[in-house]
Amino acid sequence: MFLSVFDIFKIGVGPSSSHTMGPMVAAARFLGALSTLPDRAACVRLTVSLHGSLAFTGKGHATDRAVFLGLLGFLPETLDPDQAEALVAQLQDTRRLAVPGVGPIGFDPGADLVFDYGPPLPGHANGMVFTALGPAGDILLRQVWYSIGGGFVVNEDELSGAPASRDTATDAVPYPFTSAVEMLQMGRSAGRTIAAMKTANERVRHGADLEPRLEQLQAAMDDCLDRGLRQDGILPGGLSVRRRARGLYQQLLSERGSNQAQPHAATDWLLVYAMAVNEENAAGGRVVTAPTNGAAGVVPAVLRYYRDHCIGASAEGARQFLLTAAAIGGLIKHRASISGAECGCQAEVGSAAAMAAAGLCAALGGSNEQIENAAEIALEHHLGMTCDPVAGLVQVPCIERNGLGAIKAVSAASLALRGDGQHFMPLDNCIETMRQTGQDMAEKYKETSIGGLAVNLPEC
């Protein structure tokens, strides 16, 4: 099992990796499969149904729009928002798709995409069914796809054990650790840091492109954060949630170098950085999954905190930060989940905090054992966290929650650095606890918006 840093960190669009990016990718891959059929020219109509969490919170997460964009040939990493909006509007008018290699196909956005509020599909809480129909209503192709978190998608065959997609491809890497125990053992045997082992693994797939692509990731994170610090106004979706990052940022700038700032202002910087990212995500802006969109603010916030606030910060430290964070994220995804629909927000913000804590610990010179300890501390103190977005929007409590996740990540790294790496609860056991807790968690607390904060709203 090898998950690249570029599998964990994907450049895409908001507001959700599982509900926006995943369905867009699945729709595009369905069209790709359709274009290979011998009788593809007979296709006259497409239908799509959304199930489970994709149905319950799909409206708030713009899942319908994401499916339209995927059927129009767009992918998250290359989406041109201006062109996309024009073509979606055109689809609403013409009710027809022009599919390369297939031809014109009927698709009525209002009738041919259905939110199915019945039981979820058996494979995963985020299920989609794509169907291509012939002139007599005969089924030419039917595929079930699942969006499994972080922008990853698998079809029904892949989920049941057939050969996996490139997202989960197996590569012959020099350090094929699949657990934290293996990671630490390999590090001790080779005398290498987690970042060094991850670099060696990445070279197998990406070669000399590794550094330029890491720089591209950092630039995308920075651009999203900086845009969030510049924007003002009300976020879309109907909750009338006001952007706060810009105002908070201006307050912090005005207090710099004065006697007005309290000692705990350091945590305010983390809050404002994370909130800036997640406000951009909520607005549908370009964002980097870290490891998901809903948790996209934690890693960029802690990385910015390292670069702008920590003594001795360097470009090499930032590189180690990202590689180490990706290594931890890969372990969590492999051994448990990064999906809120599977395991609640402990799998999203909890995983992000563990990744950021490990990354910061590495950048500040922590040993492999201290890094593993930092990740465990951060994840442990998110266990049991539910995913209950109000109105199905990635706004309340998601935006603030990323800020608090960033604060926990820095605290976890600091605590681990003050120890020697020896601790009671191993990271692997904490990850397994998160998985079991997610299995036991009621469905209403796993990104369906039918429980928790989503149903306990202000009465005024």
C-alpha cells in the first residue's frame, strides 16, 4: 500500500472533498467508461442517483453541481470556475450533454439527478449510481461509485476487492510501512527520518518532479489562505454566516509590537489562518484537501504558523512538514478512515490535527518517536467528534473547528517535543480506536445533518 503525498494533498475546489470533488471525479470516470462501449452511440439519456450522506447533505455541499461539472468533463484540479458556470447554465437550458467519443446525450438536471433519502448503498455512506440508457430505456451501462473521503473514489468492483484505481495503487517502494510500528522500526533500522523515508518512496513514482510539485502544493495552500484573509461578506448557502478571518487578521496586525496583545494571541493567529482557508472552502474556492476539504484549514494554518512564527523555520523544514504529515495521513486512511460520513469529524479534523502535529514536530527537529507521539496526542483528543454540519453546509461548526484543531496540533507537537518519544498509547492503537468509534457512532452524527448541532438550531 502506497499513498503519495499528492494523494493525501489534492488541489481542488470546495466545499467538500467527498461531496464535491469525489462526485465530480466519479462522473467523469463514468463518462470515460461509457466512451469505451461498442454500443455507446445508442446512448440517449443519462441518470444519476445520490444515496446516503450524499443525498442528505448533497444540496448544502453542492453535490448536484459537482455531478453536472463532472458530466461536462471538468475535474477538480483543472476547473475553470468562469467557464464551468457558463456551461452549467447552458446544460440547464439545453438538457443535453456533448460527450466526446459518444455524441449528444439527453440529461435533464432537474429530473435525471435524484437525491435518494432511503437507506444508503451497502458499500459506503457516500454512494452514487450512474446509468446510461438506450432508446427503449434499456440499460447500456450502470456503475455504482463511492466517494470515500479526501476526493478518493472507487467503483463497486474496486470496493469489493477487484484491482484498485491509481488512488490506491501499490508501488514497490523502499520503505513500505503500513503501520506506525513498522514506520518506526524501518526508521531505526535505516537511520532515517520519516520525511527521508517518505521522500525515498515518493521518488519511485515522481522522481525529480517531487520538489516542484511540493512547492506547487505549498503555493496552493498559501494562495487559498491569503485569499481568505482578503475576503469579506456573507458565505453562500442561506445561513448568513459572515466571514470573520479578514477582520480578525486586521485586529492581530494592529496589535503587533504593541502592549495590547495577550500572550495567548499566538493561538489567535492559528485560528485566523485556519478560518481563512475554511471560509474559502465554504465559498467554493480553490483549496487543498488536507486530508479533506472539511478539514482543509488545519495543516495550512500550522504550516503558516511554523514559517511565520517559529524560530529557525526554513524551506527544508516546510518540506519535511508536508512529507511527514502525508505519511501520517496515509497511515490513518489505510488503517481507519478520513471520511466524516464513515467515522465522523474525528476522521477529518482529528486526522488533520494528527498530520499537522507530526509535521510541525518534524520541522522543529523532533525524532521519529516524538513525531509519532505528537500525532497520537492530537488524534486522541479528537476521538468521538461527530460530523453534524448545520444545513449540510461546511460552515457551522466546521470553520471554527479547524481553528481549534490547529491549536490542538501545535499543543500536541509541543508536548511531544518536551518528552523523549516514549508514551503509553501507540498511534496505531489510537487509529484503531478511532475506527471502532466511527463504526459505533450513530448515522445521524456522520455527515447526514439529521442529528447534533444540525437539529439544535437557534429559535430566533
